[in-house]
Amino acid sequence: MRPKLTEEDIYWGSKLACLEMIKSGTTTFSDMYYHQEVTARVVDEMGLRACLESSCF
């Protein structure tokens, strides 16, 4: 199954999620989704820490 979200969709979704986490005091999170390199870039830009894993189904 191929995901319908583009890398840009994942970028902006991750950016928004990181902003919400920062506002609530979260400093580290775990994520398992497609295009982890995009999420890693966002995590670095936002100054958070994350455990990122690729999901295989």
C-alpha cells in the first residue's frame, strides 16, 4: 500500500505536531511513519528530540 500523503504534507504535519508538543512542554517523542528523513529535519529545525522508526506492514 502506498501512502497518499506527500513529503510536503508530512513536513507541515510534523511541524505543526512539534509546535503543539513544544507548547505543552514535551521535549522528546517517538514516531513511526513514512519519510522519516522529513520528520528528522523538522525535529532538528524545532529543537526537539525524537526516536524515529520506519514502519513496515
